[in-house]
Amino acid sequence: MNLKYIKAKKEDAELLIRLYNESFYDDYIRYGECPAYGRSKERMEESIALYPKLIIYYDDIPVGVISLVNKDNGEYYLGCLCVIPEYQGKGIGTQAVKYIFDSYSDWRKIRLITPIDKQENVSFYTQKCGFTIEGTEMDGNVKVVRFIKER
């Protein structure tokens, strides 16, 4: 598997919108809302400026996004890890998490949230990536689970 991670620039906003929309369409339909779905170009450009993003390329095809925010003192927030549906199940997400662990050598804690009823996500983060569940909460009308990975 030939994966590359390229830092997103403002000019990548439309590509990121496409990747997010393909990746999160099912969540939008399932929950009636999804903060990652349906962003405007302006909003995505703002997000690129505020929250660094890496575009995941599989054999030179853009297939996903990682957004990891440095909260200082070795703490990070994984705001987004997505892979478009036709490339899911190929180990791309697992390799992306490994890339984060290897590339951000100062990390002590990484946190993220995902809908609790998306069992495939819960299993992915706990079983494949070694995160533990920190708690649950409501985000709008969606119950989410908070994960943490510490070293």
C-alpha cells in the first residue's frame, strides 16, 4: 500500500469538501446532521487555516483526511480521520493512525469523539488503535463517545 500524507492548503478546500462529503454522507443521513458534511468553501478555508489537515493519498489518489490539532504540552485532538467509502476496509485508517503516532513524536495524549452507535468506529479505535473510552456525552441530538490514547 503506497500512502502519502500531504498538508492541505487553502487551494485544497474544494477537494477536502468532496472527501468530507463522501465520507460523512451516511452520518448526515443517519443523524440528520453532521458537522463535517456540507461545508461551504469559505468555511473549509477557515478550517484549513485553524485546524491543520493532511490529505491521505493512496497510489496518488486522494482518499481521506486527517485533522489533528495540537493542544500543547503533548496533547492533541483528532478532529477528523476519514476515508471515502470505496477505500474503507483496506487498512488506510489504521495506517493513518500509525502515521500520527510515529510522526508526532511529542504526543502524550490524543483525544477524539465519534457517535457511540457507530460500532465500526468504536471497534476501530479501541481494538485496532488502542484507544480507551473516556466517557460519553450528547453532541446536538447525537450521543458520542470520547476516546483517549495515552503513553
